[in-house]
Amino acid sequence: MEAGIVGLPNVGKSTLFNALTSSEAAQSANYPFCTIEPNEGIVSVPDARLQRITRHIATAKVVPAILKLVDIAGIVRGASQGEGLGNQFLSHIREVDAVLQVVRCFKDEDVTHVSGAVDPVSDMEIIDTELLLADLQTLENSLPKSERAARGGDPDAILRVDVSKKCLGQAEAGRPLRTLELSEEEQKVVRGLGLMTARPVLYIANVDEDDLAGQGPLVKQVRDQAASVGAEVVPVCAKFEAELAALDEADRAEMLEAAGLAEPALSAVARSAYRTLGLHSFFTAGEKEVRAWTVPIGATAPQAAGVIHTDFERGFIRCEVYTLDDLEQYGSEKEIRSAGKLRVEGKNYVVQDGDICHFLFST
């Protein structure tokens, strides 16, 4: 699963991406399209539960969950019609599973705004409109082909026509496809069509250094707009976070304390992106490693086992499960087992966020 960072030129996307991935790439000049090909990076998902587990289970290493990020170059008004680098960038968005839209909420005379003025709601609407127009083109181009196949009685084509018409009506009304209620089967069709506004979105408000908590009026506008589509907002000062990421651990802690922050804002971004993708974590814990594993919300025990190794899923027998609360109450896995709190779950068990699991399988 991966998330694409999008936004207008000069909103701080690449600065944010470099800070998130601790990239050492040289800073680009202040002009649109300085990111020509999408940059890719891996970011860990901070999770305090890992450290809580290691207080009771001694281990050689701790491995957090990870998230793949793609930095996609700036989109401008008219991108769906080929303006700027147009469809070249839009095609990159079709390949990601969620959209992280960076919205400029800072004023800086040295950083030009592509529209001439800082207006976060207008910026959000430009991006949303361009993606929606691109989806309209996709639907209008694919629908006739699906209709021809449907006339031959192909059930998949018939479903594709029904779903395409439903999506077309939504798009023509100016509403993103993620707000459309679809069955699981219909959602598979939408994913196959590569419709961009069907992807979940997280808004990142790039704020001034004097508004690290994101309490200013520009961020409020972003929150109000995001609330109308049921999306989260995370305030981040990309400039501050980039400076923070370049420091060693001791200096970083000192800088955070001076700013009155408990953790980098990028930690909140990573966790929110994780949720936006519909993911959560289960853990395995032993002497060799304590590790967070990523699964979609709703994954069954065999599916979770398959994330570790495909053989685990194929030969799944059962799953032994306990919680972090159990571990903190009883102090060790041995005591959890002795107290009868170690649960044995079968193939239909839906893994919960924070479960600590052992999988038994046959080869």
C-alpha cells in the first residue's frame, strides 16, 4: 500500500516528503515542476506500543510498520487538459492507494504562489476539480467499450456499465467518488477503472513556524472544507520538520521541547496516513524481534499470517492471541498463558488493532 503526496507547486510537498523520509536530496529551486519524476520513499509509522511491549519482552530489535510514500510533482489548474505536465502527473496518482494533499497555509514573499495569493480552499478545490475532471474523462472514454461488451451478455461488463454510470452521475454533480456508497463488488470495479477521486484523502496543512499547532484562520478553512468530505487534517510546518529531521536525536529532542511539542508532527502524519489507507497493526513479539505488521482493517487471522509468510496462510491451523493490556497486567507471556488469558482463534477470527499473535501452521 502506498500514498501519494500531491498539491499545487510551491506548497511544500517535496520539503515535507524529504523530512518524512529523512531524504538528503538537495533542495530544489523555487519554481514549479522541480520534481519531474515521482520520488519514492519509505517512512516508519511511530507506535509507542512497541516500546511498551519491550518493557516485558526482551528482544534483539524492534521493527515498526512502514508506509510507502510517493512525491508527485505539482498539479496546476488545467492539468486534466494537459496544462503544466498534465496527465503525466495524473497517471502517477492512479497508481497510489491514497492521496495526501498538501495545502499551503503559510505566507512567505520569497516563495511564490502559483495563483498569486494564499487561499487554501481555492487550492483544495483546484486539485479536487482536476482529479474529478480526469475521472470524468476516464469514465466517458471507458463506458462505450463496456456497453459494447455488455450487449454480448458479459456479466462483468454489465456490472462495469452500471458502476460507471453511477460514478459518472456522481462526477457530473461535482462530488468526489469516495463519497459514493458502493458494495464491495462495485468497489473492485472502481479500483479497476483507476478513478482518482475514489481514493481516500488526507489533508496536510503546511503552516507557518509561529502556528505549529495549526490554530490559525487558514488552517480552520482547511478543516471546515475537509470536514465536508469526511477527511482528516494534520497541521505540519514542513520547514520546521525538515530542520528537525536533519538534527541528531539529542538536538531534536531539545528543539521539540523548545517548541512545546511532544513529538514531530510527521509522526501524526504517518499515523493519519496509515488510518486513511484503512490499515492497522498487529504485533509479533519474541527474543529475536518485536515487530509491527501491517494488515487492512478487517483482515482474518490467515490473511494476517500470510503477511509474515505465504506458507503461514496456506498451512494456517490457529492463532494464539493476547493483548498489550494482558501483557502489562501479567508481566509475561508465560503468566498470561497460566492465567488462561491466551486466546486460541481460528480461521474466521478478524485480527484487531494491537493484537499480539503467534501463528501455528503446517507445511
